[in-house]
Amino acid sequence: MKGIFSVLVENQSGVLSQISGLFARRGFNIDSLAVGETENHDVSSMTIVSTGDERTIDQIEKQLNKKIDVIKVRRLQERSCICLEMMLIKVSYTPSNRGSLLEICLINDARIVHMGAKDMIIEIHAAPDEIENFIELVRTFGIKEIQRTGTVALKKD
Amino acid sequence: MINGAEAMVKCLEAEGITKIFGYPGVAIAPFYDGLFDSNIEHILVRQEQAAGHAASGWARISRKPAVCVTTSGPGATNLITALATAYADSIPIIAITGQVDSELLGRDVFQEADITGAAESFTKYRYLVKNAEDLPRIFKEAFYIASSGRRGPVLIDVPIDIQKQEIEDFDYDRIQVDIRGYKPPKKDGNPQQVQKVVEAINQSKKPLICAGGGVILGNGEEQVRAFCEKTGIPLVHTMMGIGVLPKAHPLYFGMLGNNGKPYANRAVDQSDLLIIVGARVADRAIAKPKNLEKGTRTIVHIDIDTAEIGKNLGPTIPLVGDVGGIFQTLTKENITVDTSAWLDKLREIKTTTVDHRKFSDEFVNPITFVKELSARMDEDAVYVADVGQNQLWSADNYIMKSGRFLTTGGMGTMGYSIPAAIGAKMCRPDKQVVAVCGDGSFQMAMNELATARVNDVPLKIVIMRNHYLGLVREYQYNTYHSRYEGVQLYDTPHYDKIAAAYDMQYIYVDDNQKVESSIEEFLAMDDACLMVCEVASENNVK
């Protein structure tokens, strides 16, 4: 199963390495990890997506809670939160297939942020599965490079 | 105005610290200068690891945090094993390390080691102090973190310039600890979960308590004992749980696990309700937790650390809280279980389970020795067992009365017993303290005989000498068809000369007939004494 954790941590050096170290040490998966400051400068927020069986996901929550630099751990359900990810993807094109690539971008609400002679950089914000889907759609054009931010999530209510 | 180092000393004084164990160096020199004018006595060990183990021994006896201190770099890294040992056994220690100048951090200067990074997985928490003004708050937090919730070591790394920095004001009493990410569980546990436990007990016919080291660390022995006696529920324990019930207690059914009593394991197998308290359900106690989950047995897991519950074993009823508080509550509840038939059954199991292990009577039989020694020790004596066959013979055969049995059950750190015994004896000079080790573990820590000698600690040490790293030898015997590699210790050193070198009395016993008289002579002695007890090398634990 998938576990999405929204984790508030002390914004100080070494905390990210503590959290990633915890996952590495105990053999937990990290599918994605996104970190940023919150409205308080001394608090950072992490969204960590992991997969594992129920007991593992439970253990992750408990082990995170045990960390003194972790202020709060919330486990989010996909259906009750907004999960978004941003991706920059550099895709090759030719004059003949450029039109269909632009069409795919238009349908998927993706934006072209840079246009080169042979490739373009496309920006897309979407749910992680939609991002996966978009990658598949443009794969035949030739993907040169991808940068993804990892999932960020907020609970709706 | 005082400087950071003086503030550190004042913090320790305010926490009631009277002795600290350590090893100086340049990066911690300002702190040592601060100690010069303090009543806190510094005990110089002979290697930093021993400072950690000695603090551990002290902490386990005083049941309060104890302090060790080292310099930066190798001083700090030498301490890691002791920290890992204390962390695995949940022992409250405050470790202070010197660090290079904060301006130079990260530049790989002389004796710089990233100790807060390195100790991350071996400590409950770590501080790298960046401003001397923070020192009083950090010390107060460190003592609070180490001694609350699940106990554990806390490291404070202080760069030398921070130790020298002057601070404006120092008012330790005024500091309120408020750590937003650290709220130890409430004392008494969730009332609804407590009720579920009561119902489970009343519905059971064959309830059994499995007590771990957490019962002792949480100062809950009395409450668990009172609960057992009121309800008639029998008890088994892990190695770290030795001492929750005395061996002669009618509800006592031994140590479980692969180094424990076979009848204790059978008791676990046959129970219909297993109440695990303050135990990690680690592999040496319960080899196959999945087997326990099968069937209809109800499992209650009580622990102060939420993360221990469900880590290795999925309990039916989890209960988070302090052992003393929870068992005090449980004792007041209306528990109606009748265990008389179950106790009859357990007594039958105990008498009919045949122990097939054979021990050689050549030289001294190790089993007889541990029984004879512990039987003659004071009621409230402290027995410090090292690691190896000596530890397992000790744990299995020690006759627990009302004293303490200290060992490193979690990490299994060889060389623990001598420094830990020094710490224990310095904490309570009125108590009889005996360290029991093997010839392997003794040689890992024998430099600390000097620490004991110089500080007039009348240490009593037994070496169960078999000329081998016995437990590894046993493993090679069982697993690798006696292809012994790297396990022989031969006949050195000459222990009589070691004893003489450190002004210790010396007793040698290699004959079963002389065991009793030797032990009596050993225990009666006021001086420090080294007793070598020769055992046959082919003796195994199993």
C-alpha cells in the first residue's frame, strides 16, 4: 500500500539527513520526498510518499513520531487530500510531429516553458499518476531529461 | 559573567551530578578548567568507551542520568560503542564531547569528527551547540530527554570556542523545558485500552506476563510484582528483565528465549494470553514472533515506546504508557482470573522439561560456579555480567534475590562488565558489586583496572577462563563442524601478574571441590580481587 506522510519538522541542519537516514536504516522505501519551509521560518514541511505493507507504513509513522525534531506527523489518504507534483521534461520534436506534441500538452494542461530548435521543455503540475501518464504519452517523441519535484500534499478539510 | 565551560559545569551541579567519567583533550580543555573549581569529581578512565560504560553502570544503579565526557575526534568516536550499547539497553547517559572551533567545522581540521552525525542512530538525541547562551537550555533538555519516556543516551557536542564564549546570565532553575516535538506518553495509559486488558485477563485461563528490561528501567518492579501476587499471574522474563521477580518466587517461571529455560519457552507456547511488558520482542527472546501470532492467543503489548509495539510482533491489544503507572492501575481493577490450574500445569512443565545440556566437571563446572557465587552474594548485590558464554551461564543460573543483574542484552558489547562495575560500585560503595567476564571480554577492558585502583574502587572480578572466545567457538562447533578459526586465546596473559600489577588480590580455582571456599574468600575480602575460575574449553551453553 501507499503511505503519504505530511511531516512538520524543525527547520535546522541535519534534520533531513535524520529522516532519510531513518528510512535507509530501517529499510523503508522512499518513493518521493519534498521539503520546504512553512509560513514559520523555523518549521519545515515534508511530504514523504512510501510504499509497504500495513505494518511497515504503521512503523514509519511511529518511527517518525519518535524523532524529537519531528513536530507533527499526519498520514494522508489520497482521496481526502490534494496531491500534486511538478515536472520539467525535455522532449525532442521534429517539424512533422511538433503539432501533435503541442496538442498533447494542450489537452493535459502542460505548458511549454522553453522551445529549442530540436527539443522543448514542458512544465506540468498534476497528480503523480497523471504525470506518469503524461510521460508515457510523450515517450515516443524522445525524452531527453526529466526533473520531478516529488509529491506535495495537503489535506482538504 | 561566566564562560560556556563554567556554565556546563554549573548545569551538571544543578542536576546533582557528583562524579563524571571521562578523558580529556584539547577540544574539551576549557570544560576541564571549569571542573577544576567544582566539587564534581572527574574519574579518568583509560579509554573513552569505558567512560560511557561506567556512566551506564552508574545510571542503572542510581536510576538517573549519569555523565561521561571526551574530547573531539577519536575521543568522541571511541565513545560511540558505549553510546550504542546504552541506546540498545535504554540507559540514560549524558555524553559531552568537545569539538573543534565552530568556525572550522566542516573543514576536516585536526581531530574533527562529525560526532552528532555519526551518533545519530546510536543516541536518543544530539546537540551541536552553536551559541553558548543556549547551553543551560540544552543541558536541561538533555537531562529531561535522557530520563523521560523511553530512557536513552543524549549527546552534547560543544565546540571549543563555545566553551570559551562568555554568557550574559545563568539561571538554570528558571528554564522551563518545552520541546514541541517531544511529548513522552502519559503515565497511566489509555483507560479504554486498560479496560480491554482487564477483559482479556478475565477471559483467559492461561495468562502469562513476559517482563523485559523496560520494567526495571521504568522503576516498575514493585508494581508488576504486586500485580502478579494479587492476580496469581505467572511471569517469565527476558535477559534484561532479570530481577523483576526473585528466582524463588512461586510465580517465577524463568528466562525465555534461545538462551533461557526450555520450560519458560513452553510456558509461552501454552499460554492463551501473553502480556509483554517493556520488551522489544527481539530475536534472542522470541525467535519467531510470527508463530506467536498464529492461533487464538491474545497478545497484550505494554511499552512506553509506541514504536516498539507492532515492530516485531502484531499485538491484539497495544497499551502505551509507564509500566509503574499502568500496573498500579491494573492492580486496582477487578481481576477475577483463577490461575491455579495453570500454575499446576506450569509447575508440571517445569519439573518434566528435561534439560539435556551437559557441563564438564573438569576444572570448575561453570553452572555450579554461578549458582554457588550468586547464592552467597548479598541480598541486594549487583552482578555485572559481560558478554559471551559467561553471560549466558550467568543469566541462566544466577540466583536473583533483591539485587540487580546488569548486562548488555541489546548490543552485546564485550568489555562492558569491568567499567560498568566501576560505575555501579562508585555510585553505591555500600553494595557488593561483582563483575563476571570471560578471558576474552576481560582483555577488552583490563586497562580499566587502573581506573579502579587509582580511585580506590575495591573491584571484585571473576574471569571464567576457558582460553577461547567461547561463544564464537561454540558457534563454529555447531555451525562449521568445529573448524575453529580466530577464537583461541592461548595461555596469556598471566593473570596473577595482572592482579599484582594493579595491586589486586588474586584467587585461582580449578577444582570443583574448592569452589565454595574460594568464593567465600573472594566475597569476604575488602580489597580488590581478581578471581580466575578455570572452566573446560569444550563447555557449551547449549
